[in-house]
Amino acid sequence: MRARYLALVVLIASPRFAEASNVDWKFYGGADLVGAVAGEHSICFYDENGVDRRSDGHIRVWVKCLPQKDLDAFDMEQARNKSILEETGRRVASYYVPPVGRLEDLNQGQALTITGYEVIADMGDIKPQAQIFYELNCSERMLRELSMHIESGGKSGSFDKPRDWRYVPPETNGARLLGLLCPLR
């Protein structure tokens, strides 16, 4: 990352912090982060409980991206992770459909995998590769980063100064966030 980025204090969600802060991470896409190790793919989530719908019509939301290899390797059989397995089972038994299912068709396997990822994001202790605070302008279909912290390949970079607004192209993670969080017109 560029040297111009300012240091940013970032709270890393541990299981105890996640439960105490009442986060509810919802899947919205995947990413290959800039500067990431080749083949290091991330799965990204937004905090449903932290969505801030502002009086100016803008929406602010935190997102985090976790390494997919860590999500896939998460050991559900460890005694301390049984609650994650139980919560995933509870959601599946109650016919939970991840919010991204409103935007695209999910088969049972995809819905199960995404549900498991969401529960791990809520309750697990995987260190995020990226934490981004976005502002969405729904009426203009634009977004900007207000704050960002990225760690990948042993390098890290941060900034906490709002970036410029940019239009969101279709079929991107930004378009998914707009589709999930912006009111229908």
C-alpha cells in the first residue's frame, strides 16, 4: 500500500466482541484485494445491524473481507466452535436465505456455504484482510470509501479521509451493496 496512508486504529472482532457489539455480518461478494498474495481471495460482508440510513438519503455501512482459505479451513469440530456449527444448523433449519439471495438465485449448497460463512464472520475469530467504511448515495448510484484498513501479504495500509464519489458499475460488489441496502425505486 502507498506510504501516504495514515495509521488507523482498527478493532478486530473477536467472538466476545462480536457478540457484545451485536454485529450481524451478511455476505455480499468476494474480492481479490490490491496487493494481495496471488490467489488470495476474500469473502466480503456488510454489518446489517450497523447500517446507518442518514437524513440526506445516504447510507453508511462497515464491511469486512475475510480470507476465503481461512473461512474454508475453519474447524467446526473444535469444542469452542460448536456454537458456530449449532447456529448455522439453526438458521438452515429455519429456512434462512442469505440477503444476497434477493439479488441472485442460490442453490442449496451455495445458501448453506454462505450461511456458514456469515455465522463464522459473526462469531469466529478470523482476522479481516480489509475493513472499509462506505458511504452509498442510492439516488445517484454512487459510493465512496470514508475509511479503509487493508492487511495482505504481510503488508498493511490505511486511510481515514473520505475518498471521492464514484459511480458504481453493474455486476460489482458495489452494485450488490446498493442492491441490498438501497430502497427500491
